[in-house]
Amino acid sequence: MSFNQNPNSELNQSVVIGPREVEVPESLIGEAIEFRNEMMKYSCAIRELKTKLEVLNDELSVRNQRNPIEMIRSRVKKPQSIFEKLKRRGLPVTVESMRENLDDIAGVRVICSFIDDIYDVSRMLARQDDIRVIAIKDYIRSPKVNGYRSYHMILEVPVFFSNCKQYIRAEVQIRTIAMDFWASLDHQLKYKKEMTEEEAAEIGEDLRRCAEVIAGTDWKMLEIRRKIEDREQMKEYDINKGREKVV
């Protein structure tokens, strides 16, 4: 499945990166083969995670009679982005350093319909006995200062190769359609240049207010869905009671 995405977004890259297709940063030329091999492993980890999420979506759709996951996006971080992130942190630019210090080289973004779907999907994923949960950051209950909301999980997923099994680290971001809408536009607008510090602060405050409005809409939509479900359950209950009287 393909999606039209913001060209500035880190999630605009193909998930399938073959060993020979990876552009190796100049500083890693001496480790080129190892680097390409490592990037291949991250691609494989994404495939494993996407399969798990698709299975969960199928199970929940049967149980709840609706699909909780609207879409799944994924990417392997660009080599240049890896290089720049290591440099910013003052870390060695090596394959070992990349492996040990960066949690988001493999990234999966899950877009859900409702807020409670986020917690259902995350709980079911975390309960799988072959998944290692390294860290969780709940920016829904505790939003970032700028208004950003999402549920982040750092996981290690097993990948089976020809001669071994390895646990590969990946980041999973789970959010609603509304949260994703805000985050995408916030990312675009932050790339607009030539703003004074005062203008940037004003725009930031406007975006934060928008995030509050969107969050309120998310909770209201969940409330509406639950009202509809409650009414359907009451109708079903009344129908069953009527059948019992007839019997």
C-alpha cells in the first residue's frame, strides 16, 4: 500500500531497502558491508512488526466489527539522517554506535480511528511473548509542550535469518487520524523559513491551541461512538428480552 506523504517527512521513504540500494555515508565507507547488512535487518524488523499489526487489526475487526487501524506507515531512517543524529549527540559515527544509541532507525506509524484503539493495539502488541518492550512514552496523557500527542513504543522484535535469530530495535508511533493530521501540518509549517523569533513563538502558540481543539474533537468522537454502541446493545437486549417472553 502506498501513501502520498509530505516530502519533508521522515516517513516518506520506502520500507524495503536492499543491501545494495543503501547509500553509505562517507564516514562509514570502511564499514560499508556491515552498514548495509544492518540496514537490511531494520527493514526486516519493520516487516515483522507490520505483519503483527495486521494480524491484530484482523482480530480486533472481528471482535469489534470494525477496523481499529486505518493505516500503517513505515520507514527506515535515511543514512544521512543517522549520520547527522549521531554527530548532534556527539557520538561516534560507527555501525556499533548506531546500533547501540539510536532507537528509531526502524520506524512504524500506526494510524487508529479512536483513542481507545491506540491503547488496545499497544497492549496487545506489548503482550506478545516474543516482543521486548524497552520504553513507552504516552504523549496522549502527557502531551508535549507544543501540543504534540501520540503513543510511542520502543520495541525489540525477533527476526529469523538463515543461521540465527536476532532482536532488532524499532520505534512504533500510534496515534489517531486527528493527531496525525496535526503532527503532519505542524511538521510542514516548522519547515517554513524566514520567521522572526517573535513570529515563530506566535505561530507555535496558534498550533498548540489547534492541538487542544483537535484533542477535544478526538475525545468527543470517542464519546459519540460509545453512545451509538450503548444504544445498539440496548436494542439487542430488548430484542432478546422480547424473544424470552414469547418462549
